[in-house]
Amino acid sequence: MTTLTPAFFAQFDQDRLTAADQAHYMHGYHVFDEHREQGALNIAAAEGAYIYDTAGNRYLDAVGGMWCTNIGLGREEMAQAIADQVRQLAYSNPFSDMANVTAIELCEKLASLAPGDLDHVFLTTGGSTAVDTAYRLIQFYQNSRGKPAKKHVIARHGAYHGSTYLTMSIGNKAADRAPEFDFLRDKIHHVSCPHPYRAPEGMSEADFLDFLVAEFEDKILSLGAERVAAFFAEPIMGSGGVIIPPRGYHKRMWEVCQLHDVLYVSDEVVTSFGRLGKFFASEELFGVQPDIITTAKGLTSGYLPLGACIFSERIWQVIGEPGKGRCFTHGFTYSGHPVSCASALKNIEIIERENLLAHVEDVGAYLEQRLQTLAGLPLVGDVRCQRLMACVEFVADKRSKALFPEALNIGEKIHRRAQAKGLLVRPIVHLNVMSPALTITHAQVDEIVETLRSCILETAAELQRSGQYAGH
């Protein structure tokens, strides 16, 4: 681990780095005016659940990087596993008739962890490419079984499934739909977001569930079941705002899929590898046996890029039917990269050895309990949390659930105050989202909640003084 002394941080020329960043580095989700005026928070080091900027300021990273630093950062044994693999085999061609030992071992391990007959693994470079692969696999499967018309897919409004052209089109988060971008619209359809807090006024959760299921089946029937190939769903919608669906939602949507020969794709890029206290959440928490699971992020705890598309024996038997001479002409140069696979194997070993799933059950329940103490504060409309996925939604009026004007950027206002106090949360317009490392402690949960509490109260007071918040 790097020694985080004043001498370490003194090496960084902060003005030069900021100027170089602004001049040359285009970030993901780059906000041009803001970056031009304010620059970025330049990170120099990390240890456990904390990260440090170039000035040596420490922040409790309640975002977990990007939903991914599950085992915590700066682990020496992970660095050693990566270094050992680099020395042994830094790269190997992943195509056709070549395989590397580490990728084989990882695929075997993933098959053992995945539910049911999800025994086959296509390794990718991250979550977006895992979902992209799932879509192509579905096309290949439907053509292989003689159903070339069965290509339409259904996802949900407010969903996030990746940032490639295809996966951003499958997802449908309003904030991601920049008007300067184009999106695929042919054969991609969306149904309602299963957001209980935003259900139609006067509708019970049970009635809302019935509405969602009926809407989904109606969509399949209106398109024609013979034309609908798959349904894409995150167990809990992550970037869409930690949307926890009504109880029984996934099981009933899965039953509709079964009835109409529609593949169920569970996008577990965020929810897998411990974030909800399980390696995979679909079957254990939501009672669903998917046909395909996509995963990434916590697969390596962010140490190296890697994703996976894990699929069923039923799909494998169709696409690999003997004597057909088929070739799955899809792959990436860095699929099954041996160093990334080594980091995944070490990551899984650490999760199992340190019993982090049980720890998440404990500390996650504590986070759920403590965050609910914020529900009565001004600005707070909804608090939702399941284990280590959490969100606070801010509203201008608690009774009507009316939002602040988007230009106010209420989530960013609160995030900026938190950052100044040494806490990082993720602002998404009206939301603050959290997904801390699985290793987080009860004391760190208290730090998150109390810091957020003070920032919410200070922001509410500021908005009241300026006449932008009526206080109800």
C-alpha cells in the first residue's frame, strides 16, 4: 500500500493536473460547462472505503467507485495476484480454438455460483459489453431455433443497461437521453418503471403490481408473442435511482415470460457479487431463474475491467447443435483477459474467505435502519435501501411529491456540501445514490448518515432563505 504521507501528496502539481484535465481528458458523462468552470476532483490514492485527492483530503466513498469497489481498495493480496498473473501470462488470444487457464477457472467458478443451469459463460470487458453480448446471443438463439421474426425486446422506462449505442437504447433513463445522441428504436420497447413511490395516486402497492404485470403482458400480446424475444430487467434498478419493485414483481413478470416463450435477462451488473448480500440476487432474493445473467463491476471489485454474460444450458443446446457448423462471430480483444480473470478469482476468494456476504446482511440492515431516520427531514421525499444499495429522493413538496426544477440540481447541491465534509455520494438530478464497499463498518454507516443529515438541513435552510423552498 502506498504510504499516504504529506511527501506523497506534495508530488502532485494540482494546478497543472487541473489544466491538463480540462484541456485533454473527456470524461464519461462529461458536463462541458461545469467541467470548464470547476474542473474535476482529481483522485490520487485510496485505501479501503476511503479515497484521497491530490491535496491529501480524505473522503468516505459511499458511492463505491461506480457501484464496484466491493472488497475495498488498496488490497495488497489483490495487487500481488495481479502481478503474479502478469509475470505468468499477461495476455492470450481469446478467440476460437485458444483459451487461457485463468479464464477457464473463472468460467467454472461462475457456473458454480450462478443459479440453476446457467452453466455457460461469455467473458466481456464490462457491463455494457455483457448486455450487448446478451442481445446478440438472443438474436443468434432465435435464428438458430428457426424464429427469425422473434427479435423484439422489452425493457423498462428509467432503466440503465449500459452506454454502448445498443445498451443505451435498451435502457431508457430520461437523464441519459441527450438530444444530441441518436438511439435505436426498431424492435426495442419499454414498459412502466416499477417505482412504488411514483405509482399513480391512490393506487395500492398490490394494485400497482397488477397494473405493471398486465401492462407487460399487453405489450407482448400487442407486439405478438411470436415476435418478442426477451425481457431485460435489473433486480433493483441502480442508476435509475435504486428502484426496489413491489414485492413479487420479478416472479410475476418471469411467469409472463414463461407463458409467452420470452427469455428473461437479469441484468445483475450492479446487484451481483455481494451488494445485496448474495453472489447473485435473481433466484435467492427474487425467486426468478433467468435465462441469462449479465454481470461486471463487483466481479473484480473494480480492480480491473471485466464482465460476463452467463446463460442457460437450454440456449447452449440450441446454438451449439451438432452438425450445424455454426460460429458465434462475436468477441472482444480483451475478452477473458488472464490478468482480469485472475483479479476476479482473487476477489471471489476474498468475498468467500472473509464471509462478506454475511457482513453485508448485518451492515446492510443497519444502513437501511439508519437511513430511514432521514425520512422526516425537509426536502426528503423517499428513502429506499436494500442492503448496500441506497437512495434519498428529494422533493419540493412532500405532500404532492413535486420535484424541484431540474436546473436547481438539488442532488448536486447536497453532494457538494457532503464532499466538503469528506463524504462522497452520487448526485443524479433529484437523487443522492449510495453503494459503499461491502467492507463498510457500522461506524462508517453512522458517518454517512449524520453527514448527509447535516447537508440536507443546511441545504433546506439555504433554499428557504432564497425563497426556493416553502418548507413543506
